[in-house]
Amino acid sequence: MSGATQEKRLKVTLVKSVIGTKKFHRDCIRGLGLRRLNQTVEVEDTPSNRGMIQRADFLLKCEG
């Protein structure tokens, strides 16, 4: 039963520096909880998180 109620999670890794990027890209990275290069975080698979990942996809590596 726990499989049906378990939340889907995404692993997101920052692979490129945010130096020189636009402010809204940096805001999306910070909103996902990423602070430093090669840091990996697990976030819930929600539409808002997917939007932030899509906005800054050139800086990230995402595993589902």
C-alpha cells in the first residue's frame, strides 16, 4: 500500500556555475535548494518544481 501513497521524487544536480546567468535562473536554482556546484538534492515531483527545472535546465542534471 505504501507504493500508492509514496510521493515521486526527482534528483537534481547543479552541474554548471550560476555565475553570469540571469537573476531568474539563479532564483530557480536557489528555489530548488541548490547552493554549490555538483550538489544533489531530492525534490518532490510537482508542477512548480518541474517548471523551475525546465527554466534552468542548461545548468542542471535531472534523474527521475
